[in-house]
Amino acid sequence: MVFKKTIDVQAAVAIAAGEAIAAKTQGTFGVGGVMLDQHGTVLQSLHNNVIKHGLIFDPTAHGERQLIDWYFAERDKGRALPEPQDITIVTSLDPCCMCSGAILAAGFNVVVAAPDRNAGINHDAAASFDALPEALRPRAQASFSYPAVLGSSSYARESSGAAPKSFFIGKTIAEPTQALCSLVFEATSATTMRLFDTDPPHEQLRDLATLAADHEIVRALKKFYPDALTYRCAPQQPNAGLAPFLRQAMERDAHNGGDGDAVALLDAFGNLLLCMPGRMAQSGIRTAFMETTRTYAQLRYQLMMAADVDQRALLRQYLGHPKNGTFVFARGPDREALSFMNLGAYGSTMEGPLPAANPAQLQYVLPRVTQAELDELCAGLPPLYRDVIGIRPLRVADQALVDALA
């Protein structure tokens, strides 16, 4: 990699905008970002990779999240990198809830070019970050920068949030560059979101349990998770039979540096597809939910890439969008940054309204806060999560499952 210095906010935003254009060309959300050290050295630049080849590749592959995982992966290899508080991520678009939670959990600084009125953490442009749990707001106010945009059009703005780090000599954004960041995202948002709505409706789905054990779909699933299809419950009603799988993953999560969480994914028929721990020792944001939703998406992607048109249609019937199934968290969300990231990542996985017949798509077993506190937190989320998707985690109804984990 050829290292260069960028000691001007405008120049850094231009790099992020270039990545956003590359994302648009790829056919995914037009968002990009760049990571700088405390001297302005460019460490890495990346763009959104949610969509590849017209298929959902990874719903969590936003630029900021990828940059943070890249950082931890490089440090794991032994590369000497500054601490997160000495690093700045410059992004072309206001971070979503997932990326905001990841940034706050890991401790990075961020400089934002364009607003996102639907999913951005600063969606109301007040820089008070009321979408965050109250304890996280001061951290965002101290690390999220919205530099002034010079000009006289609707893109112009005054600076707000934290001041950009001192190595930035120039601390403003040119109006055309900010407009480019906004327009590239606007040009890709609707078409990309439609790709999340190409799976068949619930009544057209097929039951994986009816396939032979040597069917290619079953074999592929079991490569990712050997215990797949060994548990089944009534749709959307996880019971105590799920406990052994969750417990095993919880133990692995603790061994991997987590707090003993696990997340299971059940399909529309109640079949167990995945039950994953996190990998927090590898990266401080690789929670159990992040691993589960990414694994399922990439399983589907790999199979789709190897399939023709007719085979893809069949795959979508047997491996449907997770909105028709159920995510089951061993430990419920709380008011910390990682839980906020998980809720945002869940929103990025759904990327649209939940089916009316499946309002309990997101369930948890062991609460960390009260249901009323969770409801309050979700009511304060940006409009995409609150009004469109309707995120509302609910505790599992089966007391035997709660007792088995408690």
C-alpha cells in the first residue's frame, strides 16, 4: 500500500466520495470511508459491500464497520497501529446505528460529510444524538464531527458536533463535494433496498427439513453449522429444546472474548439454521449477532453465485430472507454501544418492514434491561428503524427456555 497524508478535511472527504462512487458502480449503497491516523496518514479506504453481483453479500458490510474490522485484523497480525482514540474515520454519509455503535464501542473518531435523514445517527441534524441511549450521547458529542460546508445552497451547513482532530489544517468541506456524497447515496439507496425484497413471500417458502440429508443445500448449510436442522419448534416459538445449542455457543462466545452471548437463527418453519458465538477476541465488534447474520447472508451468496436462474429461485424458497424466521438472542439488548450496534445491524439485515404475520422476529431469552426500557430505546431510533422496520425485541414466551439458560 502506498501511504499518503491527508491533513485537510476536504481532501479526506474527497477520498471517501471516490469510494462512494466505486460502490455505486458495484451496484450497492453509494457510501465510502477512509481511516486516518493522528498524523493524517491514510491507513485504509473502503466502500460499502452490502451488494455484490446484484446479490446480498453481507448486510453488515458498511464502510465504517469494515474499516473497524480491518483495523482489528491488522493489529491481530502484529501491525503497529495507533489506539482507536488517535484514529479518525472520515465517511461520506452520516453513520447508521450499526456503524455508530461500532465506532463508539471501539473508540474511534469520525468526520461526516453528508446527512442521512432516515438512518443516520444525527438524522435530525441537532448533533445531540438523542437516538442513542443517554449514557452514550456524551461520547458521540465528543467524537462525531460535522464540519461546516461552505456555500449558499441547501447543502451548506454550519459546523456541529466535535471539532475535527488538530492534524486537520483545513476543517471545512466544499459544497460540491458534500453534494456529490449526498447524490451518490440518493442515486443508489432505493434500488439497493429493493434487492432485499426479492425473496418469495412466506406462503411460497419450502421446508428445508423435507430435503434429503445429502442435498446440496443441506450439505452447504451443515458446513457452516454442523448442528443445523437438528432442532425444530413451532414457527416463531422457540422452546427449551433450543437451550443446549445456545449454551454451547455461549460457552464458545466467552472463550472467544465475549460476555457469553449467542444468537440462533430459526427459519419460517422453526428449523434451526445457525447458532453462533461472537469472535470478540479477533475484533471488538464481532458479536454473536454480527457473526450470525453475516454467516447466513454469505451462505446464501455463495450458493446463489454458483446457481443458474432456476436454481436461484429454488434456493430463495428453501433459504428465505430471515425476516420470515426468528433471531433468538441468548442475552437481550442493553443500553451499551455493542447492543446498539446489534440493533442497527438487525435493521440493516431487515432493510424493510417486518411481515405483519411475524412481529416477534427478534426475540431474547435473558433480559439485561426491562422490556419498558427496550421499548423506550427503540422508540428513539432514527426513522428507518423506528417507523419503517419497526424494531422491537421481545422476550421468548417459553419459560422453560428462560429457566434452562438462567
